[in-house]
Amino acid sequence: MDKLELGAFLRSRRERLRPQDVGLPSGPRRRTPGLRREEVAVLAHISTEYYVRLEQGRAPRPSGEVLAGIGDALRLTDAESEHLHVLAGTAPSRTGRYRRDVRPSILALLDRLPQTAAFVTSAAFDVLAWNALAAALMEDFAELAPQDRNLARRAFLGPPTADAALYGVSDAAEFRHHVVMRLRSTLARYPSDPAVAELVAELCDASPEFTQLWQRRDVQATAMLTKTFRHPVVGEITVNCDALTLTDRDQHLVLYSAPPGSRDAEALAFLGALPAGYRSL
């Protein structure tokens, strides 16, 4: 149970709600944003004293029933409720380090997708495997040191221009927010993996934007359905973006594709046909 982070998470979710959001009268002007602690306690059917102690990091581990009541009171989403249980120590937790090895069947699958840019990311946004078209669309990860194949680092600490930092994608700001939300969940799932804590600390130290987003304690990642790249050779390419969860290793298989016969599909095919040395002119 991470008492301090649990308390901070509860406080952040409480402060985003307004009385009218939960069916309470707004009443006189309030000095602080959000619901009052006693209002959350009433809605969750627990004592105000116990809820205050939870937010202060002084309470013993709450039961699943209590957490469910608090989740309902704070109008938590499914992802936020799952994160709440992880912080409280009532959810099945992963031990040790997150998986860096990719299943052989997935590695073989990458090469069977010649018209789709495909790659695998770890729970901490390491690019673990990729096919030739992903290298052509983004960059040849084989030329990078393993620690430089991390999309979180590239998103916040990459080249100074936005286009170069994230391969010219159209949704760079949204992706950075997505990274922060997923990293917060990853840190809660792998509290004993030093690599996760070190990555978060590095990004907090070097990126004010990361720090600002991190302090929001959001964990509800939104789906990215399409993405537009501004490629130096073929110009703009809009692709469908699908991310499949590989549950057994807590990894994601990311697929970028375009409708057959479209201008974007032709651009992808052209990129795939270029010799490696001409793909990033």
C-alpha cells in the first residue's frame, strides 16, 4: 500500500469535482476547489475521520468495499478505480521488473506485416522490437543505444523542434499527456523496478511540462485512432493507429496502417521500397 500516493490521488480526484456533479447543492462560495472531505465521506458511507486519514496517508489499508464506495463517490472511471486498488494494495500486483523480452511469435508477426508499420513497446515506452516499415516511417531504432529507444524520453527530452522530437506527428501534445498517464500506472504496478522510478525522476528533473502533467495524477489514457506524420521524404502520411495489449508481458503492439488504395497507403509502400539510406533524407 502506497499511503502517500493513495492520499494524493484521492485528493486530486476530489478537487476536480463540483457539488452539482454528484447531486449536491453548490451552497455558499467555497474557499477550496472541489468537494469537501465530509461530502465524499457521506457519499462513500464511511466516517469523515477515516476519509481524512486516508487523504493524509495515516489510515490502515481500506477494504475492497470501502474502495468501491469511494470510487463511486468520486465518480472514478474504470481505469481510475483500478489505479486506486493498485495504490491501496488490494489489486493483484506485479513484482520485480517489467518485461523487456518479446514473445518469438510476436517478433515473427512483425515481419509478416509488410504494409503496416508495427512495433512493440514495454510498460515504460521502450521500443523493444519493430519491422522495416516502422523504421522507415519513424527512425531506425537499431542505430540507437537501447536507452535511447524510449518514446517517453524522446517525447519530452528529444530534439528541440516539435517535428523532430516525435517524427512530426500531429498529436504530439496529446501523446505526451498519454505517456504521463501510462507511466503513472506503470510506476504503481512496478514499485520495485528502479528503471521506472529513475525514468520518471529524469523526466521530472528535465521537463517542466512533464512535471506539470505528472502533478495532475491522471491515469485515464484516451485512444488515439489516427495519427499524421510529417515525413522528410514523402510529406504528410495519415495512418490508422491501433495498439493491442499483450497482457502476459504488459506490452503493446502498435500498428500504423492506411486504407488500401489511398494516397497514404501509396506513401507507406514507397517508403517501404526505399533503401534504408534514403529514408530520412
